[in-house]
Amino acid sequence: MYITTTIPYVNARPHLGHALEFVQGDVLARHYRGRGEPVRFQTGTDDNSLKNVLAAEAEGVPVRELVDRNAAAFEGLRESYDLSFDAFIRTSRHPGHRPGVERIWRAIDGDLYQRHYEGLYCVGCEQFYGEGPCPEHEAPLQHISERNWFFRLSRYQDALLDLIRGGRLRIEPAARRNEVLAFIEAGLADISVSRAADRAPGWGIPVPGDPSQVVYVWWDALANYVTALDGGDYDRWWVAEPRKIHLMGKGVIRFHAVYWPAMLLAAGLPLPAEIFVHDYLTAGGRKISKSAGTPADAEAIARAYGADAVRWWLLREVPRVGDADFTVERLVARADEDLANGVGNLVNRVVTMVHRFQDGAVPIVAVDGDAARGLVDACESAPGRVHEALEDFDFRRAAAAVWTIVEEANKYVERVQPWRQEPGDREASLATLVHACRALAGQLAPFLPTGAARVAAAVSGERLPRPEPLFPRLAG
RNA sequence: GGGGCGGUAGCUCAGCCGGUCAGAGCAUCGGACUCAUAAUCCGUGGGUCGUGGGUUCAAGUCCCACCCGCCCUACCA
């Protein structure tokens, strides 16, 4: 399974919205690895965007410097969010990227032609609009008149429709799929795939054979999914691998579900198999905007509340469809409720009882009496339910499935009340509970890598370590 | 302008092809328990399921119109 996130442009530091996509990809990667499936999880940065040039100018620093600094911040999320990506590609640094882009450009040569173009352009979006101001950046548009290279996107309309309708290219959620189909059915016009080089001196990838132009940044950035694969990796992950999954935000579906497949079709390359589109995060009811500063700095939030808490919020609280509003209050409430009072407290009470009644020795007898039915069922069915939910890219449902183990375990404790049981029965109850905690640790692993490891450590071995709080409360 | 998605208890939301679908969690209130991170467990609260029509024996659940929020897309006067 080849899982990719989009590669954000690096005109600013990463915000929580980026973290959402990375964490979703990470959960998928860890989940499938856990099932023994070969996985390549890849992310990176789009260094070649004109927006990076503008940001550098605004800040008065060299583009290289700004790009390197911000790209490092993105890569740093690996630590602060416990991400397990196998590759981090930077379009301006990866040796294979530029040659790869040039190769693809030449491969689609037959579908390229030059044309004079005039229109209103938003540098922020790197896109033309009918009139201003730009809806995304609320900035005035520039009148651009230049000669560009165009791609015969119009030729691929039917092929794209077949691809998506036939399910060879799966787009989730279905609403997004319909959106894409509607867009294509409305008719595809050829698109400009190059920009005048002098607008970004020295930045971007020159068009092969035409140094006056640089490759349109989207053409450049999309190629990363393929150019990041060096040597045998290309055959392994792009040719032989059936499950190639692109994760992205709703704002860039068109590029991934229309331009990118068409580009590959033209170049005669294999196509991606699945596209999952997430919606946006808002912060305190307001749009998170890089250009307006970083009101939701990803790293700062993780540092303040911990990767486990933030990951859990992103996975447990963000719906599959619809924007979600992030507030510190919600983060803290969810973490305390589920992690501290739920998982942490459960493990703590179980381990404490093992110490109090068994002197720390893990009982080996586990009897599945009727009282344990609900708990045993939860443990046994969790893997299947998690898998099913993740196949649907429904992270919230997957997290909820894991949660049922905690819920059932607590109910079980109340039902049997180990502290009142005869030693023999109690031993069986505690064995069942320790077993449940181990199952919980296993199921939690893709969601909370370090937290799950702490749970596992707390309930592993024949003699359990002294109990200590695994997930301290965040609120007072 | 075209297309799409939402509008369900105070809050966040589940409700697939119509008939125990009027629900869950949190919050509130009451109770239980003491193994545990002032935790946990049990019970409780009555919301015209955006508005108005329609189809049907039966509609949050289908159809039409409208209102509100949002998204994608396009701008012909």
C-alpha cells in the first residue's frame, strides 16, 4: 500500500490542518503495517511554489533560506506528532524530482502546445480567475498576459469519466466523487501548465527546451508521487502496487482527481487507485489561514498538549464529512475524558488490583463467564471493526471501535467487583482484564503510538510494574 | 448562474435501500461503589428531527419549493 499526503507549499509553518492529514495517513500506515501489509507512507513539501518566493520577499530573506526553514518545520512534525512516514520528499532537494518532472513533461509532449494567454491571476492560488478579488486570499488579481504551454486536458474527458464511474479510481467520500464527476461532465478545457520564468527568477523547474518558462507548480508538485520513487521503488510502489492512496484536503481535489490522472494517462503511466478527501479545520470558529499568521501552529499545539492528545482529538472528533472546529477546550475535554479518565484510569485500576490482590503477578487463568461476555466480544470484534472503518477512511468510527474495549472493561469491573470476589474468581477476573488491556494496547497502537506503547509496557510480562498514571489529566 | 453538502435533545453529532429512528456521547440532576487519575458504574432529562407542501397504509428517512450555513464551479447580461 502506497499512502501519500499532499506536499504543502512552505510559505509558512505547518498548522493543525496539515497535522490532520499527516496523522490520518499515519494511522492508515500503522494500521496496515500492523496487518503485515507492505506500506510506503510518503509526505514532503512543495518547495517550488511561487508563493514561497513571495513569502521570502515579504520577509526579506532569500527564498532558499525561507523554504529550508519552513520545510524543516514540516519535517519536524515527525517528532512532535509521532509520524511514521517512510519518505519525506522536497521538490527542490530530491535528486530525482527535477529529472522526473522533465521526463514526464517530454512524455506528454504530444498533448502540449503553446498559446497566448491573458487573464486575471492570483499568485496565492497560482490560478486564473474570471474576476477579482481572489476568493481564497481576498487579494486583488494581477492581469497577466503571456505565452504559455497548454495541456490538452479536453482529450481525456471520457477516459476520466470511465475511470471514476467504473471505480478504477475510487474517490471518497462519495460526495466528493460526485463533485468531480459533475466538474468533468461540465466539460474540460485545456489548461495552462507553464508560467513565465521571469516572474520567479531562478525558482521552479524550467520547461525542457524552453527556459523562458517554468513548469506550472501543480504539474511539478503532483509529480512528486512518482518522482520520489527512486530506482526499484518506482516499479514496486507505482507499477506493482495495486493500492495507491492519495490523501488531501477538499481544496485540491480537482488537481488530484482530474489533472493528475490525465497527466499520467498522457504520459502512459499507471494511475493512482484511491483518493480520500478530508474537509477543513477551523480554529475557534475561524478559518485557519497560513497567510494570516499561524493561529493554530501544529508544533506548538503538540508541544503544549502532547502528541497523543492532539492525535486523539484529530481522529476521534473530526467527522468524515464536514469541517470541524478546533478549540483547546475541546481538545482538553476529549483527552481527559477518553485518555485520562478512560484508558489511563482503566489500566491504572487494573494494574493496581493485580498488585493489591496478586502481588503484581499476572494471573494466567482467564475464564469467559457470562459476565465477561461484553468485554470479550469488544476485544474480539475491535480489530475487525477498526479495519472496516479505516477501509472507509472513517477515522472517527475506527477510534470509537477501539473505545468500546475501555467502556466494556470498566463495566466489567463494576459487574464483578474483583475486590469482593473469592480469590479464585478474582484471579480469573483480573486475568480477563489484563488480557483486555493488552488487546486495548494493540488496537490503540496506530492511533496513539507512544501512548499505546505505555499501555503495553504497563500490562506486559508475568509481573506487572508498579502502576503510574499513563495519561495525566490536562485540565486542572 | 450551475452542481453538491449540511441544518436531529443545551453542546458535538449517529441515524444505509421509508415502517421500535426519535438515538449516542458530553453537560445537568439523582443514586451506587471504592480497585482507580475527585475516577468508574447505574438511572434521569421529553428535541414540532430548518420551513411549507406532496407521495404513501406508513417519512428525519422519498419528491417539490423555500430559508440558513458551507463547499466546488462558472461568470452569458
